[in-house]
Amino acid sequence: MHKIIYKLAEEFNFKVNDKLFKEAFTHKSLRANRDNIKTYERLEFLGDAILQKEVSIFLFRKYPNKDEGELTRMRINLVDNFNLGIWAHKLKLNLILKKAKDLEFNKNSKIWGDLFESLIGAIYINEGHIVVRNILKKTILSIDNIKENKNPKTLVQEYLMSEFRGNVEYVISEFDDKFKALLIMNGFNYGEGIGKTKKEAEINAAISAIKKYKIGEK
């Protein structure tokens, strides 16, 4: 088992189950010639459900004066795949992934958020919801993260709509098994992004606009 896992186990006080955590960080590309290999998708599925539940409970208790609409928007941002991907990199989960040697993923790929969900699923199976809850309070539910968290698309949309009148839209085209997104408002192109999925392309277009116009910087 990778030393990063043991470091995380020490930091967040959870036990390591070698077989379970090996599954949590194994990509399906390794199944090509070995059908008996277990990969992270099932744990990702479980982790996604647990995140939805735990974040909902946390927000419900912490913000008694916010209505369901506000709480829903906060939850969407907190469990957004891009935000989870940021935490995956902070925890160095990207260095643990086992995959085919010829397979590469960029920093904004959906897979990093999936790995965070898989980690949560594995810890839940091994330790239960109390340990998971403590980990989330130190990561995606930390005070600083709640205050500052906005996914790139939300950040760009709020900025553009405060500066100009109009609607933000993403124009999608497909080429070579990839997608290209143009971030358009009032006929003007504010950013471009490419990704393996439409959502990834849109996020990369938003990131492009954030960098180009220094959105969010004070």
C-alpha cells in the first residue's frame, strides 16, 4: 500500500485495510487482461451517496436560517466533482492511482473527484460514518472551504452577470472523441476549454476565463 495512504490514515485517524484501499485506487484500465481485478467504481458510487447525506446533514444543522434552495446550492457546490478533485490533489490521491501506463489524465479530469468519493466509500466501509464525518469536517466541510467554495462555472457566471447584462451559455462542439466548450455571453467569447466530457470542457472554459480576466482576485 502506498505510503501516502498511511500518512492520511495517521492525519485523519483511520485504519488501513490493504485490500479495500487497493480497490479504491485501481482504475478500470488495468482490467484489460485481468478480469478478476476490482476497481474503484463501486466505492465511488457508495462515497457519492455518503457525501450527499453527510453534507446535507451538516448544512441543515449549521445553517438553521437558510431555506432549502440555499442549502441545495451550497451542497451542489461542496460536492461538485471539481471541488472534490481539488481536495483529491491536496490529499495527493492523484499520486496513488493505479492505471494503465499509457493512460494520462489532466488536472481537471473528472477522475480526481471520483477518487475522493472512492476514498470516502472505503473509509465508510472500514470505519463507519463517525470517522467519515470527522474527515469531511477537515476537508470539504472546513469553515474556509465553505466560505470560499464556488465551482469555476458559478464564479464566472456571478462575475459576468454582475458586470454585464445577459445570459452565460456554453457552446459545445465535438471532435476526435473530445469536446470543446466556448463560454459565450452577449455574443462574446470569454473562454475556451477542451475535455473528455461536456462537463469537463465547460469547467475548463470557465477556468480559462477566470485566468484570463483574473476573476475572484482582490
